[in-house]
Amino acid sequence: MEKSPFSLENKVILVIGASSGIGKQIAVSASLMGAKVILLARNAERLQAVLSLLAGSGHMVIPADITDASALRRILGELPPLNGVVHSAGLLKLAPLKALDLNDLTEITKINYIAPVNLTRELFSLKKIQPGASIVFLSSVNGTYTAVKGFGAYAGSKAALNSVCKVMALEYAAKNIRFNTLVPGMIKTEMYYEMMRTVSEENIKADKLKYPMGEYGDPEDVAYGAIYLLSDASKWVTGTSLVIDGGLTIA
């Protein structure tokens, strides 16, 4: 039987931010498609819990903070050659412009934008990215296609990923290395449930009315998009953004 173009067999995939939320689900889904997965996040205990959920064998766990320069050097030294990278680590802090603290703005930008771009740069510098590899950044509809009050710092950092992704795609197209972003709407992750504790049920119902499909997404919805972008099924797709939002941006 011919192998599915969506298969990740014989591919080594690094998932950053793999200890929870969308990153966790992408790691699990990638393993189910045959990938050897490298889990990277700060919390070692959570990473071990995710490791126990992965199908297959040969996976790795690397607990580290990619915003730490010394930790970054250690991480890169431990990594094998990679066929795919998913940047899923992210930080969200809500504040209107007048209440936005400079330290929070700096931290959000560092984690959501500078760290993934810098890690990608270092991976190429050390020749860790294999020809034909796929690099995927987790962005958001917020800041790209929509705007929500209080999300300025987060939205700006995510929109920046879409822009830099296009530049990287041009720079590495000749080497058949692809760069794309996933652009989800509201997804029911741990971050979502934490945010919902501060929002009334009425406001949640009103917000869901903005989605033509009537509900927020699940982590699997985004993970399947990541599988597509990491697999050979998307071998002619680069420099683009895959919107996964239940119709929010067409309403």
C-alpha cells in the first residue's frame, strides 16, 4: 500500500511549548502519524506526562527555557538533525494600552516572537535543519485578521510571526525548506480556561455568536493543520498562513 502523504514516518519533529495546550496536542498527533518527537518546554514534570501519551518510541524530552541564552546553547547541542519544527510556546497577558506595563510588553514579545525567531536562526546556523524540512509558527487571528481590546501586546507579537515567516520562506525556498504559520481562532486550551475564569458566561455566549460554526475550536483542530504543514502533503506550500477559526474571519 502506498504511504499516505500525511505520514510523518522517518521524520524527527521538534515541538517547542509541548507541555500543554496546542503544542501538547501537536506532539501527540505527530507521534500518531509516525514521527519521532522532541518535546521542549520549561516544565520537566509536564513534559514527562506528555511523553507518556506519545505513540511509538524514540522520543526525547528537553526541559529548558528557550529565552535563556546558556540553556539555548545546551538545547542545540542535544538536538539531532530535524525534519520539522513547531513553535507553539506563547504568553498571553491582557491589558489595554493605558495599563500595559513595559515589562509585560517586553516579556510577551520575547517569548512569542524573539525566542522562536532566534531559535530558528540558531538551528540553521548549526545546520540542524534538514533539506525538505518544514518550520511551523503558531500565530493567531488576533492581530492578523481581527482585533480585540486588551490584546495589543499579544496580537502584535503574533502578527510579527506572520511577517517574518514570509521572509524566511523566501530566503530558504531554494533549499526546499518551508515556513508557514497556523492562525487559529479561540481554542479550548488551558490558557483559554484560565482566561474564562475572568469572563462572564453571558460574554462567552456572545463571543461564540461571532463564530459561524457556533463553537470554539479544540486543540486537535489545530494539530491536524500542523500535521498537514509538517508532512509531504504540503510540499508546495510555503510562506502562507493556514487559518483555522470556525469561520470567524469570514463572518
